[in-house]
Amino acid sequence: MAQVTDASVPSSARSGPMTRSGGMSDRAIAWLFISPTILLLLAINVFPLIWTVHMSLTNYKANMGWMKYKSVGIGNYRDILTDSDLWEAMQTTAHFVFWSIVSEVVLGFGLALLINRKFRGHSFWTTIILLPMMLSPAVVGNFWTFLFQPQIGLFNYVVSFFSGIDPASFQMIGDVKLAPWSIVLVDVWMWTPYVMLICLAGLRSIPDYIYEAAEVDRASAWRRFRSVTLPMVMPFLMLAVLFRGIENFKMFDMVNLLTNGGPGSLTETVSITLKRAAFEKWQTGWSSALAIILFLTVFGAANIYIKALNRVKQR
Amino acid sequence: MIGKSTAHSVVEASAVSRALSGTVVVLYALITITPLLWIFLTSFKTPSDSVAYPPKVLSEPTVEGYCNLFTFHSRQDPDYIAHLPPPTGRCDLLARSRGMVIAGASKTPGRLVNSVVIGFGSTFLSVFLGTLAAYAFSRFRVPGKDDLLFFILSTRFMPPIAVAIPIYLMYRQLGLLDTAVGMILLYTAVNVSLAVWLLKGFIDEIPREYEEAALVDGYTRIQAFIKTVLPQAATGIAATAVFCLIFAWNEYAFAVLLTSGTAQTMPPFIPFIIGEGGQDWPAVAAATTLFVVPILCFTILLRKQLLRGITFGAVRK
């Protein structure tokens, strides 16, 4: 930094580089500029979090605020970790996260490889493919219930048109076997473009001379892919997988509107369990403990994500 | 070094493979866009056409869905309708042809206004706070900078449902439940992390020489910031604003838990648009169309900045 320093200021204020006389010190400006953001985050993120920790150790019920509540220690946490329904919700979430990410990576990477060949009109078609990921997940979940309508929905019609299966013979949302796949399908429709976009950035970060060198070595196309393309795109792909993993792990809006956890609790992901416990059963203490467990999981994953982000940034 | 001709054959795809890739991508794009086109077409159908089997791609277009979205109507007996003064507009006419009369405006305009107010309010606030913080992080030596930046971004990953419980209780205490102010503050807190990270990237790219020249000319730091940095960061600020706006516009989890009436936005409202006997699909489709069109326009405008936005500024395109 090359600020103009003023030697006449008192030594107490000289800790940071100074601007010309008349202005505030850089350090004062830095804190003036940063503190509103930090204060807002403390008030709306950190304080509620601390409150959640406190509530998670009690049997508080938010709809009966007048009742005395008492500390239950780590009782809520013990209940949660031994709750079989919750483990089922965890499995549902894992199924959703795993299959949606696998499909998105395969489709997204594939599309990125194709788009990277720069055919005529590629940027127009890329923009079209991007559209779903910019929409509101809740609104998307809602209009897919229309496309998934039993018998008359467009989805059933298209499937029966191409496969000959009777459109009245299956229901995407109501059927026990198909419902978990309906949320995967909508997620893939919505988020494949995200993975594609990041892979595309990875592909475009590979300098041409590496491929040229591979050509000199007479490497086959498959070998070029395996030893140049894949390792170079990997950090970007990791970024996409981590981000989608975190987002899908806490997925609420799309699933809430598409299936609302149903039929029964078959597509009930952890976030939906949490919403039901907190805002329908009003088990505030229990759900606060669950919120903390979820938060710690996501925080750990986010930590890795931000490290990966910085690694990509340094390239 | 290798000759240009050899390099060309490796890096550039052949014409055949390019055409083939093009076909596959166009096919995927067409499949992907079908649900959106379907919603758009449905918004111009009559309720019975919207649920016809086999699905009707093209039907006599009608604005009934949009009318139903914006008005309340009640069923009346034909005698009563026959004695009314002549219909005043297309919506009136359509309602009467179904044996209904328009009883007033629906909640839709209010919900749209809420979405706009909360969206723009929180966007303005997050970009304002974000620009200041990003400038400070970009230009000054801040103790614990990396930790602070990490903390700021990590708040974005919080599961909304997990923080919704204490925020619900806190807002209930403060009287902020179901208010636009409460929602603006909340969305600002979520968006400011993205704003700081994105804007820091943009400001990092602006050469410091400009400010230093301004400082030498006798400007104070703050004047130099306003006169040299802000104008040069304008594109970045605009892109950041659009990202914040899209988030606030689309947000559902907080909206459905913390608002119920006066401050309710469109996402929790759209699924509850119902007609006589269940969901009125053309009206829902009309609401979805109106809701989604601004986002589609922004996406097309922003496609170049998109990647920066979704990777928190790490990847440039």
C-alpha cells in the first residue's frame, strides 16, 4: 500500500497507514465499512444460532411460551441419534443426494464436453439449458406436480407416447416406488446446468498447449481425456459436487412443494422432518437439537467447499 | 514447438463431431425447455383444456387464467347475471360466461408488490453493505481477514430451516413476524455474504493507481472511493445486485415460515391459488409465467457473469 502518511498525527493513531490530513485513518474506515455487515450477520445468524444451542438443551415448546421449561441436558441429542424415523429421513436424504448428484455429474460433464466443441449457436443453446437453475425451487416443485399429475399430466403422456405404457398405470408422486425418483428427476432437470457450467469453466481453463503436447506424444483420444481433461477438470467438478451435495442435503423448498415428504414419509428429507417437528409439532427443543446437528454437518462440508473454492481461485 | 496445423486438429473438433455434439445439445435444450413452455401454454388455456387428455398443445387461447389470478369471483344464479349492467371488460365477460361475477381484486397484486418491495429493498441493502465491506477487504489490511471472509461466506450455507426456529422466536418477540422490514433484514443477511465475495473479486481487479492518484490530488479516502472505485465497479455492482435480487425473489423457506399475510411474497402464495374444486391450473400457470419472466430476462442478460455469481466470484469466464 502506498498511502501518503502524515507524520504529525498522534502516535496512538499511527498503527495503520494514514491518509492525508482531514480524512479518517484507513483502519477507522476499514472498520466503519466492515462492521455493519458483521453486526448484521451477528444479529441474524450468530445470535439465533447461540439461542438454538440453548433451546436444544431444554424441552421448550414455542407454541406454549407461558409454560416453564426445564433443562434436559443432552437428552434431545440422545433422542435424535437413536430415533429410527430420523435415520429413515437420513437415508431418504442420502438416496436423494447420491442419485441426483451422480446423474447431474454424468449429464453435466457430458454436456460440457459437447458444448466445448463450439458448434454453431452453442452459446444460445447453452443459455436455454441454463434457465431452470435460475428459477425458484418452490415454484419449480409446484409446477412439476402439474406435469406429474396422474393420468393427465404431460410427463405421463410423454412417457406413454415413447414407451407404450398405459399413462394411467403409474403415478410419479403418489407411487411408493416412483416418488423418491420424482424428486431426483426434478432436481436433475433443475441443477444439471449448474454442474455443466462449472465443468465448462474447467474445460476452458485447460491451455491448448497441453493437448498439443499430448498430440506430439501420439496419445489416443481416450488417453488424452483420462490424463489431461479429467485431472484438469477435477477440481472444478469437486466444487460442483460439494456445492450440490450441501444444497441437496438441506433441500427443503422443492421437495416440500413437490411431494411434501409423501406418500407417507417416503420422500421426507431431513429438512422436512425438521420443519414438521419445529412448526407443526412445535417440539422446539428437540428440533433445535436437530438443527444444530444439521448445521454442524453443513458447516463441515462448507469448510471443505470454501477451501476448494480458494484452490480453484488460485489457478 | 509444433506446427499450427497439427495443433488445430487436436484442439478444434472436426466438422462432423461438432455437428453431432450440436444435435445432442440442442435435443437436451429442447427437452429442458419443454416444461417451461408447457406452463406458458397452460396459462392461456381454459381450466378444462388444461387438464384434457391427451394433452392439448394448442387450444383456443384465452386470458381466463390471468383474469382468475387477479380477481375474486363468486357464483351467481343466471337470473341475477342477466339483470346486471353490461360487462365492463374481457374478464367480466369471461366470468359471466361461466355463471360468475367478479367480486373484486384478488390478493395477487399485493403479493407481487411484496415480492418487489422485499426483493429490491434487500438487494439495495445487501449491495450497499457488501460494497463497503468488499472495498475494505480488498484495500486495507484487516486483522483476521481470511477468517472473517470465511465466516461471512459460511453463513450462506446455513440450512434455512435450522435458523428459522430462533429467527421465528426472535421476530415474534420484536414484532417483526410477517413484516416487510423483517424479511428485508433477513434476506440482506443471507445475500450480503454473496455480495461481499463477488464484489471483492470485482474491486480487486480495479488498479489501485487510480485511487492513489486521487489521494495525491487531495481527496480523502472516502472521496477517492466514491469518485474512482464506485464508477469502475459499476458493472460488478449491477451483476451482484441481480444475483441478490434473484435470490430474494425466489426464496421460499423463510417466506413460508415467517410470513402469512401482509408480507407474504409470491413463492409461498403461488401454490395456494385455487379455484372452484381444487387448483386452478391456468391461474397457477399464469402466476408462474408472470413470476418467472423477469428472472428469465435477467438470466439472458447476465449469462456472461453467471459463473462468477454461482461460484462466489472464484471462477471467471
